[in-house]
Amino acid sequence: MNQLHDAPHVSAQLPLDHAEEPISQSVAPPVATFTQRANTIGRPAKLWKPKHVYFTAAAWEEEHGRRIAERLDQLGVNYERLSKNRLPRLKGNTVRETYQKSKNTLAIVNAPPSAMRLTPIPPSADWQFHLAKGCPAHCQYCYLAGSLPGAPITRVYGNLEQILENNVNYIQPGEGTTSFEASCYTDPLGLEHLTGSLSRTIEWFGTQPQATLRWVTKYDDVTPLLGLTHNGHTRSRISLNAEWVTRRLEGGTADLTARIEALRRLCGAGYKVGIVLAPIMPFPGWQESYVEVLDRTQEAVGEGCDVTFELITHRFTPGSKQVLLDWYPNTKLDLSEEGRRKKFNKFGGHKFVYQKEQLGELKEWMYREIGARFGEETILYFT
């Protein structure tokens, strides 16, 4: 079992223990051979121990809220019960200071009534629902940046039973299986040791014959999930990427070796699994690096494991770009708008994506290489 640790200070250069590893965009990253990497012991993610934990008054009254409190007591994590439902102000003197304070904070709150009105989330699932909002990781391309208002505090929902029962309203009897995505705004495994929310959710979906659960993580401690009665109703997905991306841009998460081992263990426990390859980036030497990921994944899952792929290329919005540069002012992540094209949504907003020719090259390569190892039918989508 991993050991809890205090959330680390985030360097102004790069987060966590990767601050000494600057990225060069002009030099291809060294690619270790599969044999070399297979003999390397993985680096599991340390379990997050937030410095500040708050229970709102309403969350404390919830059954699941009290279960979380019991977990925190057992782990020796101190928390404060608030007399009201408003969290204390965490603003620092600078954007960086606010970011650091917020990323060291866990709040147990109740999901608002608006969270009970589910929205579709194609192509991932029919509906999205939320166990939490926020994440303890420090990914420099974070997709939550600019999409969640306020400071990046991790908020876990205490009214979990209400959330799960609300999902019943969105299951369509007699119309096949309805799929639900639980990790749009969080990494549930990164919080599981503190909350138990993911385990409870997996077991709940195990009792629903016409509903399936989907979740994804960059963490590796799947031990609490292996003995659950999931009845094949959960697809557990691991977010994978090239070593170059994982080691330098995904601070606080498990390394590639540890994630692939987690994938193998989930397969062994009878879970349907998935690989979310994201964000795909055409850095120098990308073909060799992604070949390594696919080869190692193929060896880990073997035959007989139900596996799917979701392929997501890197993109950013003007708003998320500014937030990320405020959080990581010296990042080497390529956020240049030159060489990108604008992709507009139905509301008039836009994001910057790769040019069509480059996207075409990435898609063709991924379909060919994944198809040769797993079959093209395992690819759910490319975006």
C-alpha cells in the first residue's frame, strides 16, 4: 500500500519532482527499448494527503459524508466541520499562491440540485454524473483549467446516495444499456483512499442490469477495487501516454509502468478495461514513443481481456491557455496558436486544435498500429 504524503510545493518551473527535467521541443526524447522498460520497477503515485479538509454542514449530515469522515479518522487526516455550507476563502497574494493553497485543499460538500440534471457526454457515454469536481494531480495541460470556476479546490460530494439514485431516472428500460461517465471533472481513483466513492459507485452499478459505468484515472492503486462485485457493468479505463508526456507534464501521478500494471490487475479482476490515449502530441520521436506504449499494453492485457481505445489529441481554449500559464508560468508545453486551427462550437467559442493534415497523420498512424495489435474495432473514437 502506498503511503500518504502531504501535497507538495509546486515549483514555478514544473510541478512536483519533475522540476529538474525541462522539456526541449527541438530534441527528440530518448526512447528506451521495451525490454529495458519492462525490467524497470514502476513508480506508483503517492496517496494524496491534503493539508486542509473541510466538511460543510450539509455534507456532514449525509451517510456518505460520515463514511468519508470515518476514513479520514482512520488515516489520521485532520478536518474541520463548518457550521454553514460556505467554504473559507483561500485566495493568496498571487495566482500561483492561490493555486497552491487550493490544490492542498479537500472539501466535502453536497452536489447542488443542478448536478441532478444530467447532460449527455458523447462520444464517451450517454450521460455524465459527478462524484467530485477537482483533482489532486498537476497536469500542465489540465482540461479542467478554465472550465471550472473559482480556485481549483477538490470538492467531493457527500450526498453520493442521492446522486446514484438520481441516475435511475436516466436509465431507459427496454432500450439497451445506458452508459454513465463518472470522471469528466475528477480522477476518482486519486481520491479513493480518502472517500471510497468509486468503490461504492462500482458496486451500485453492479446491481443495475441496464446501466454501465465508465471512469478513467492516471493513478495506479486499484487494490480496493479488485474484490468488488462489479458484475461486468464497469469499464475501468487508464489514461496512458508516451513516457515523454507522462514524466514531464503529469505531476503527482503514477508513471507509465505503474499504470500499465494497474491495467493488468483490473483485467485479472474481470473488469472490462480501456485505454484513454490522451492528449496525443506529435512531439519529435512520437511514433517510437507511442509504439512502446502500445507494445507494453499489449503484453500486459494479453488475450481474453475486453479492451477499448479512446484517442484524444491535444487542444486548448484561449481561457484554459491563460489559466495554465498562470499556474505553470515556465511550462514547456506547446501552447502556441501558430500552426493550429480554430475549431468552433455551437455557442461561438473555439479551441485550438492541430491542422487537418497533422490530425490525419496521427489518426492514420494510430488506427494502423492499434489495429495491428488489438484490432481497429477496439477504437471507440478519435478526436
